Amino acid sequence: MDSDVLVLCRGTIAAASFRERVAAASAAGYGGISLFAVDYRSGREDGLSDADMRSLLSDHGLAVAELDPLMHWIPGRPQAERGAADEAEFFAIANAIGARSINAAIGVPGVVATDLVAESFAGVCDRAREHGLLVHLEFLPWTAIDDLYKATEVVRLAGRENGGVMFDTWHHLRSGLPDSVIDEIPADCIIAIQTNDAPREAEDNLVIETLHRRLLPGEGDIDLPGIFRRLFRGGCNAPVGVEVFSDELARLPFDEAALRAADATRRVLVQARG
């Protein structure tokens, strides 16, 4: 998968079943989807076998771009969510239906030593390599790894060929760093992208905002064309995921929400490449 592939991220149509997610992604022209572990579990509970899921993906010209999110991978860190998938479950899902990568993030606030994060990330990468998987680290602005600089440093210290950074445009805006930081890091270490938009001014509670009130690309204040120009100029060739957690978008039929997200992102990419 490269930057010509558009990925329908799970959060954009969070309530969709596996079948509905695949159908909506295919109808809107995506080349991939992201999944939470619960989506795979629900598909099995709905009577789909692994072979059924693989066939659905293949018949619709889709692949699983990433399994998201791996939150419990640093020893001694508190759990962000009980029952969340661990790496063993993600590896099993990838073995069952295929996947390009796993998205790792620190789930809860608090100080964590960068060396410990890098060592833990390297371990995930080593174990993921045995399953043919990439691993990307997503920075979240309310955690210890809260911006692109810090995520890039962890990846550098880990030094694993299958490791890289997940660049989410919402998290980047809320991190407070200027877009010019993209020019100061090796952009080819960014191996996954999630795009979305937001107003310039943040809400008081970033977690509530990010999970309920993201905007479609082009509807907020993020300079998305400029960001993509910087990424492409720096050598980033990652697939472009569209992740718009939005209560407003969630009221729409799945096909319509997926199409709106795809069309909005394509308009941004045309501007970036024009």
C-alpha cells in the first residue's frame, strides 16, 4: 500500500458491521480499511468464518491496512481499557484475514521514559515481524508521546526496519507544533497517515473532542494540502487513512458517510498534488 491507496478508518463509520464496512468502503472507492479487534470478533459472532472475511475483502478489492489500537505494550503501564486487544490477538487476526500493520499508542496520560518506550516499541516490532507486520507509533497530545518529534525519536531509538510513525492530522494540530516540523524529520519514517480536520481552537477536553467532533478534511482550519505537500516532498509514501470520529457523521447511512469522507480527502489530495 502507498499514498495512492485511500483507507476507510474504523472510526469514520464506527457502528458498521464487518459486511457493512466492506460494502461502504468498496462503494466509495477505498483500497483498504482499518479494523479494531472488536470488528473481527463481531464478524465471527455474526457467523462469518475467516475464509468468509477474506473472500469479502478480496471480492471488494480491499485489504486490511491496519489493526488499531494496540494500547498495552509498555511493561508496568496502567491499562487504558479493560478487554482491549493485546498484540497476541492482533497477530492472530492478521494471520486469519491479513493486515499490513498494527497501530500502537500510549493509552493513558503520565510520564514514561523515552528509553522504555523505545525498548518496548522495538520488542513489538520484533514480534510483529514474525507475522509480516509493520508497526507504527501514534502520538497522542495528552500522553507522554505527544508530538511528531517525540514519536520520531522513539522510532529512531528503536531502530527497527518494520517500525515507523502514524501521523494523524488532528493529533498534530493539537500537539501545538508547527507544520514546518515535518520538514525537520525524515518523513519517510511516517508509514501511516490518518487525516481529518478541526477548528483552530481546542475544546477543554481533548479526548472528548477527538472522539466526537472531528471534521471532514477541508471543513476546519488545518492546512491539509500544505501538510501533504510537506509529507510527499519529504519522501512519505504512506497510505492515506480517513479517520473522522464525528457524532454528526455517525447519523448518516454508512455508505453516505464513507463517500463524504472519501470525496473530501480526494479534494485535499488533488490540491496537494496540483
